[in-house]
Amino acid sequence: MLATAAEVWVGVIALLLAGAGTMGTINVLFSNYTLRLETWMRGRGSALAMLMVWLGASVGAVAWGALASGVGVRTTLLVAAAANVGAALAARLLLTVRPVDPTAFEPQPAVSPPADSSPSAS
């Protein structure tokens, strides 16, 4: 939609939709990823996931910019759209979705409750 937009307002709507979709997807993926980790590992795992996403985004920005300089912005956006469709189809065909045990996400106390140290009435 952005690559073929003749009017600025169409491009703005395309960018808003793409941004909302990206943020929603990242939010769901990070939330599920964080919930699956052990409590003591959640901060480290979340930091590593964010590092990989933003490292990939910065390296990708340089690569897409170089491609756009060589072949043009419109062609680069069409290539990016085709790559996204291809990645989505490959993921759908090659990755399996396993059912999740709903009890795995029940809240657990961060600290054990203190042992009852009151004197027993005998």
C-alpha cells in the first residue's frame, strides 16, 4: 500500500497500520516469551529478546537503505512486502503451533510464605 501510494494520506494510513501491527505483534510475542521463562530468568530473557529485535532492526535499516539507494524506494518497498509475505507463508508451512497448558501461566508467589512460628497451644 505504501509503495503504490500516489497520495500522501494513503501512505500515512499505510504507515499507521504497519506500525500498529508491528507494535501489537511485538507486544504479544514478548509477553508470551516472558511468561514462559522461569521467574529468575525473565529479566535476562526479555533483555536478550529486545537486543535481538532492535539489533535486527538497525542492521535491516542499513540493508534496506542500501537497496533503496541502488534500485529505488518503490522497488525496495515492493521487495520488502514480498519478503514479508514469503516469510509468513514459510512460517505457516514449516512451524507448528503446540497447545499450551493453561495452568502453566498461573501466578506463583515470588517468595515462599514464612513458616508458622507461633507457639502451639497445648
